[in-house]
Amino acid sequence: MQAMHHGVHGIVVPAVDPSNFERVRQLAHSLPGVGYCLGLHPCSVNGLEEQALELLKNQLKAHHGDPRLLGVGEIGLDHFVQGLCRDRMNKLFLEQLRLARDYELPVVLHVRKAQDQVLAGLRRFGMCRGIAHAFNGSQQQAQAYLAQGMVLGFGGAMTYTRASRIRSLAASLSDDDWVLETDSPDIPPEWLAKGEANQPRELSGIAQCMADLRGSSVGAIGYHAKANALRALPRLAPLVASL
């Protein structure tokens, strides 16, 4: 509720593994303006049980009609974290893209050091709607995601002056290409003290940062961020409209 007092009108809560499928669904149904996604996060790959993918399939089948189920996520590839089983990670990513295609759901993507591989998967399964969360790729890779129908997520990393590539990209994209996010509790913005909790209410400050980078008003940034989020995750629209 604090987030709403700070102007946040829609929140997406993604799952990371079967252990929190039910928790994110219950959370979404307990608060106005909140939706959820179901998926197997690439950083969870080593701890997943063999039946994890089957559990996800069953959950998507059982809850596909739930208006608060917004997409398949958070899924993707992470080639930055050492020690993750890449073969299994890639297999699970591709199978989750297949599920998203079959159930006609958007995807919320986690991508680190694997931009081109994720793009190849999106093309293979014809995925044309979703969010490349916490985007940190190149200008060329950004254009490839946009051409595929994705929008790019910008959050706490953008607020650091040393993040020159991310800030330059955020400033140069068209108004239709991006969404704002906090990734709470991860990727805190620059202004939070060490150990201070990153929460969805910080989105107002992230919007101000985007406005400063683009030479725009916070009102205009909020307008475009909302429109782009609703285009990327269409089921979010009635949840936001009900507020």
C-alpha cells in the first residue's frame, strides 16, 4: 500500500521456482493492482527438483484463466553467475518459452551475459510480447529485443552515474520502448543507504531519474511507462483500471 501512496498503480510479482508459486499467487490476490507470473528463474536451476518443469506446466494449465496471471517469468539465461548448470538452464528456458507460446502468455526475462542466446530462443518460438527485465545489453541488442516485440526494463541500475551505457540507452530510446521497475528487493537505487530495503515505492524516484535523463517530465514518464507495461502485459490493464 505504501507504493500506491507514492504513485505506483501496478505491481508484477514473478515467481522463481515451485516453492513460491502459491505464495506469489496469494499475494497477488490479496492486494489491489497486483498481478503475478509463474516461472523457473535461471539462478534457481541447480536447486530445482526434476519435476519442476512439470509442476510449472500443471500450474499454468490450472490457472491460465486467472486474470491476475500475467505471464511466464521470471525466466531466461544467466551466464554471469558461476557454477550454474548451463545445459539444464538452457533446456528449461526453451521449454518455458514453449509453454508461454502454447498458453499465449508474455514472458518476463532475466538476462545476464546471454543476450544473443535469449534472443535466439525468442525467435525460435516466435515470442513477440514481454519484458527484458533489468536490461543491460548494447544498443544493437536493445534494438533486436525491440524488433522482437519486447520492451526493456530500467530500474535501480540506471540511477548510478557510473552506469553510463544503461543511462545513455535509457535517454535515447523512443517513448514506446521501455518500462520502469524496482526489482525489489534486489538492485537498489543509488539513494538508498547500504542495508536499506528496496521497495516498490522507490519507483517514483526511478521515474524522476528517467525524466532527468530524457529531459522530460515525471508525468510524461509515468504515462509512457504505464502504456508500455500494459502493452507488454495486457492482463495488467484491468487490475490497474480497478484502482
